Amino acid sequence: MLGASLNKAFYHLNSRWNCSLLALLIFPLSPLVGAVTVVLVSLITLAKQYRQISHRPLNWGFALLGLLLLITTGFAQNKTEASLGLFNFLPFFLVFAAFSTLIQTTVQLRQMAWIWVIGSMPAVTLGLGQLFLGWNFNLKILWVVLEWTIAPGGNPPGRIASFFLHANTFAAYLVIVFILSLGLWLEQWRLWIGYRRLGIRNKSVLSPQSLLPFIFLTVATIANFITLIFTNSRNGWAIAIFACLAYALYQGWRILVGGVVGIVTSVLLAAFAPSPIAQFFRHYVPAFFWARLNDDMYPHRPVALMRKTQWEFAWSLAWQHPWTGWGLRSFTNLYKAHMQIMLGHPHNLFLMLSAETGFLTTFLFCGLLGWILITAVQLLRKSKYMHREDRLLFFSYLLAFVAWVLLNTVDVTLFDFRLNTLSWLILAAICGVVHRYNQQEKLASYQN
């Protein structure tokens, strides 16, 4: 009877996970269908594993964060807007709690990474067609079940956005997928090297079928990187280069590190060095890169659109109401009244939270993120039970988490539903695996 009960529990867990993978596969193409499925899986998991979820201290922290957000909403100048802003946070706390319990193994991490890489290919294809072939269509099937809006030439013009609202949003999505695809590619490269060694004695090991994952990931990683370049996002470029350096350091490839550092240094000198030095490097570095970095590509930009201006304004708002903030979604109207220009956010999540919810709420949010980061690094460094290939995969998720933090220091990703969900699922995946390995180590130490 016990065996039958365990098999039944595993079956229900496996069915929920399979539904989640299907939802994540179609999420970029149909956010509505993906969202409904993720929410349903979350609610079922919360109902079935409520006791386990309620005993995790990290979930208590997010519950307290949710309570503080509700309190700040009560003090907001525009309570309607602040209440709407809660939907960018509270539902995702529940998704995080459910999926950090549902995701327990590195096998699930690998499956989820593969799904995201495969799901990115339609977005990349449509984006490249948008910029180079002038694709233009507005597709709607069953109202919003499937809704693609592709503007020819991109948004802003000349920058790939695919069916995302803005090129910067698409770049943030591509950065995270690129990091995961590069991690999977490195994993397959290790397997391929192993196959070659075995192939000395067994040529059948090197069959075309065994190389298909490696070939697909090679194409997908290159396609994601090329598309990221044409989003013309400086933030995306910088974080992608940072990720490549991090992987090279992790693998111990010192020559590659030196090469990347040399290329980056050349681009920076072409953009920012004194004129004689800059002119020398500009003979070799395309203007597409250095002119974008130093804003020569977009001269005479209004002061109100500069990040420095937005950050200073958000910081001043935070000090005016340091405890409760001005209320979620208040920045847009306040900035418009002061600068006479419409701007959705201050291009920094943490400054935005300080201005809109106060320092206490922001510190708690940063503290929870710090907790996740520290426990993940500790697991990566000290765990005795994680295999070498699993360490590389977990490092990829950790790197994606760091990339998300970096992205949100120069932008705000939570206003795009797909990006927000992707971010919280990465956090949930890291926490779920950390909890499982910590429990395993505690059990082993208890038995010893």
C-alpha cells in the first residue's frame, strides 16, 4: 500500500510538472495560455503541499514582503494604481512558493532550460524577419489566446523587438535564454568530447542522432547572440559578455578570457578614449558598437530620458516618503508632472521600489534575494552530492539570476508578464534544488 501511495503521489507530481513544461514552451507565443496553466499548477501544488510550503522560512519572508506591500498600498496617494501594481508581485510570490516545492532536481532544471531554449526560436526567427525582411503582421486568434504584433523595422525603429513591446524587453529575455543555452551547450560539448574518446573503440557512439542536441544548441546559442546584438541594447551586450567571461573563468579557459577582455577593451577605447586613441581603435571597431555605447548614434537625447535624471528623481522621491513610499505605479505620474514627459519607470527596480514602497520594503526584498544568492553559492561550493555536470547546470541558473539582478539595476523587467514569470521561476528553481540538497546533507549527517 505504501508503494502504491508513493507511485500515485509521483504520478500527480509528474503530471503537474509535465503541464508546467508545456506551459513554458508556449509561454513566449501565448502568454495567456501559459499563464493560466502556471497559475493552475501553482494553486494545485499549494493545496496539495501546503504544510511543506508553509514551513519554509523563505516563504515566510515573501509573505511578510506581501504584507508590507499591502500596507504601503493603504498609504498610497493613488490607491487604485497601487492596487493594480500589486499584481506584479503578489501572484508571483505564490508561483515562487509553489514551484520552489515542485522543482527539486537538476533533471527538472535541465528540462526547463531546454524548454526555454526551444521556445525562444520562434521569437528569434520572427525578430530577424522583422528587421531584415520587413515582416509586418498583427495576428490574433481567439481574442488574446494567440496575439502577435510585429512592426516592420523593430521598436524602436532599427532595433529588433519581435513580438515583445520594446527592444530592451526582448534583449532582457534573450540574455537569460542565451545564458541557459550556453550552459546547455557547454554540457553537450563535454558529452561530445566524451563520445569522441569512446568513439575510438566504438564508432557507433558518434552517430548523427547523438550529435543532434549539440548541433541544435550551437545554432540556438549563436542565433540568440546575433539577435541580441541587433536589439541594440547596451545592457544586453554588457551582461552577455559578462556571462561569457563567467563561463570562461568557471571552465578555466584563460586564453578565452584574455581574448574577450581584449575585445571589450578595444570597444571601450573606441567609444570613450581621448580622440587620438579613439580614432585609432575606430578603424577596427564597427561604429555600430562604439557609437551606441557613447550615444553618438542617438545625439541630442532629452535630459528627461537619461537614466541619471530618472535615478536622481526616484532617489529624491524615496527620501520624501522613506517609510511607505508614494505607492506602486506612482512614478509615471509624478515624473510626468515634474518633467513634462511620460515615462513608465525609472530604469532601476530597486530605486523604483524605494520611491514607491519605501526603504523598509525594498531592504526586505533585497535581503530575500541576497539570501537566495548566498545559499546557492554555498551549495555550488560545498555540496558533496552534486555531480560535475549538474554543477555546471546549477551555475547556469545562478548566472541567470545574477543577470536578472544586473538587468534590473538599469531597467525594470517586471512589467512584462513573460519576463516576470521567467524570473520568478528561475528563483524558484534555484531555491527548490538548494532546499533538496540541504535536506539530503542534513539526513546524511544525522545518519552518520
